Amino acid sequence: MVGTLQDRALSEVIGFILILGVLVLVSALYLVYVVPVQGRDAEIEHMKDIEKFFIDFKMNLDSLWVNNQLGVPFNSIVTLGTKGPNTAGSFSLIPILEPIGASGTISITTNDTFSLTVDGIFAGGGNTSTSLVKASTVSQPKTDLIYYIKTDTNQINLTNTSTIFSTQGDWIASFKVRNIPYVSDVLLNPNGTVYQVQKNPIYDLVLSVNKSGVKTIDNWTVYSNLSTNTSYYINLLDEAYGLNNDIRFPFVVSVVPGSPVYLTDIGYHVNNPTVNYTIGELRYDSNNNYWIDQSYHYRLDGIFLGQNGITLPQVNPGIKISNEVLPDGRNVMDVYLTIFSIQGTPAIISESDPVQITGRILNVTSNRLGSEQLSQIKPNAKQIDFSILSNVEDPQFSESINLTLNQLIPKKYLLNGNISWNKNSRGVDVHIFGDPESSDPDCYVETNQINAQIGVESYAPTTF
């Protein structure tokens, strides 16, 4: 009898142990398979939120500088991590069944550099705008004396009547539009005799030079078959004109009233002025427990995503290179550069709570390299070089810029040798060159240099 009671008690204990084992097994399976999936899903959604934050932040800054809203601040809140138990390995029932919360690091750095060098045409002389020039005093140019002559849409047919360019002193250079009729169609009668000859005019820009009363050039065609409302590049110190040793400065440029062409800009050819800009970046680095770690970078007005040692552009930076055909048939390589400089106090915050990011545009400078103002007449450059460099050796930074350029630059320019770049341990050096057989400008560069102030501070709301 006693033995029977003991056997019954033993079976109940064994049953309880088996039930407990099943519960432990279920809990273990839940911890091994379900919790990591929940943690991974939460971290994936969080990284999507981080990406959206960077895109929204860029769009806010772009809207401010495009609309010239200088000094206007805006604030954004971003949560650096995901929710989870405060201590990994806690044995309280609820925390152990929850994924461990991720964290992240937000930082601001201001040490990276964008360096720009342009061998091109800069506004100068007595007029620095692109408005019409009727008279201007020209001082000593730096290298070449550049004019852009633009044909008038309404008056191009008034040919052989006026001089566009004249000077005072012992030399005179004059440009005129000359009407050159040519036969376009010959109509015949049925018997073969000529019924009608149609003559359509073409217009050439011609140059005459007079030195000390002697005409050295007489109606030499500089450009043929002119188009209306089109700018044409003139370098008065071109050796072909023979004025290199005769021009004395200052002298006066004048446009005869009623001329079919007029000056639109006076510029100087400046050899390789170089300007260095500090660009910096806003960066987020994740510290995930279940999903791959990722980093987001906002630099040069572009957004880059980094993972597994590779950083690729999600939104391209402010670099655009394309080809343009001018009305007179010339091909021009257009280079548009948005040089976005992040200023402010370098900062780094690592946590999982929300932080506040503030931004504002301090100022915007267009088409200026230091003290020089780029001419806005196309083309305005022969050679363009720029470098994007980290302040320290950073192979991942270098590779990200290298991959970005591969996406941005048209392949035909790479094949033709018009564009090349060298990658080094700190970044890349880009070389852009037009037609190597010509010394005339055949590139157009336009710049916008934006100074932005960005700040970050903890924003952990109080909870009760």
C-alpha cells in the first residue's frame, strides 16, 4: 500500500517536470526564432525611418537655399535606436521575451574639403554683368581679353552699316556683320531655260584691323552663318589678330548705335584660380543587434548609404555633367557644381533616445571663385579640376566618391578622355578638359556655394 502511494506521487512529479520541460522548450524556441525576427523587423523599420529623416532633412535645406530663405531655422527629431529591455539577459518574464533595443550614433564633422580650380573666363573690365555694354573702359587684363558678341534678333539684317568694336589710340579693331547672298535654288522652265534664281543671304561676323593708319586685316571672317540671339566668343589678344604688342591699356570699347550686334560681357581669362571649401557631413551609424549595421551620410547635398564596407549614393550629390549643343552648332560640356558646406560645432551623440537636429542656410554664393566672378556666357572655361578629400585617410570615403562619379559622368566623356579622375586614400581628383585640339573655351561651369549651419542635441522627453 505504501509503495503504491509513493509510485503515484512520483508519476505526478515526472508529469510536472515534463510539462515544465515543454514550457522551457517553447520559450527557448520563441527566444531563438521569434525574438530575433521581431528585433530584425523593428531594426529594418527603424533604418527606413532614418533614411526618410535624411531625405526630408535634405529637402528642407534645399527648399531654404533655393527660395533664398537665409537664416531661417528648422528643427527635426530623429530617434537613434529601437525600443527594448534596458538590460540584456533580464529574467523577468516580459523583458526576456522582447528583442534587445538597438542604438545609434549621430555625428557632425566639418573637416572634409572640396577644392575647385578653373582655367576659364571671368567677368571684368568696366562692366561685370551680362547686360548690354554700350561703352566701357578696359584696364589691364590678367591673361586674355575676352568679349562675347551677341547677334540681335531684330537687327541682324542691318549689315555693313556699323562698327561693333573700336578703340582710341594708334589701332582700331572693328567687327561687322556682313551679308553674303548665296544661290539656294535655281528653277528651270520646261525647255531648260532658267526661270528663277532664289538668293538667300547668310551673315558672317568679320573683323578689320587698322594699325597706325595701315589696314592689316580686311573683313576677315571670324564666324560664318551667324544665328540670331546667339553669343560668339572673341579673344582680342588672339595672336591671329596681330594686336598683342599694340594694345595699350586702358582703352575704350564702344558700340555704334543701330549695330546688329552688341557686347554682352567683358571677361578676363584667368589661369587656374583655386579655391578650397570645407564641406563636412551629417552622419548616422547604427548599432543593431539583429539586422546588418548601416550608416547614412549627408554630404555635398547628397545622401549616401553605407553597409558591409561599401558606401553608395542614395540621392546624388550636387554634381551634374552633361552635353549641350549651342545654336551655332558648338558642343559645350556643362558642369554644374553645388558645393554644400556644413558649418557648426562638431558633435557626436550615441544613444537610443530621440535627438533634435537643427539646420539653417547662412549664405549662398553663385559663380564666384574667391575674388573672381565667373562669366555666365557659354562657354566660359577650358579646363576644370576639382578634388573631394577627407581630412584623414578613409578608403571607404574614397570609394564612395569613386562609385558616385561612375554613376554621374556620361560614359562618352570617359571614352573620349574629356574626363578622368584619380582615387587615392583620402578621396578623388577629377580632371575635366574640352577639345584638346583647341585652345578656345568649350566647357561651361556654374557653381552654387551654400554655407549651412547644422546642430544636434539630445531630445529625451520626460516620461511618467
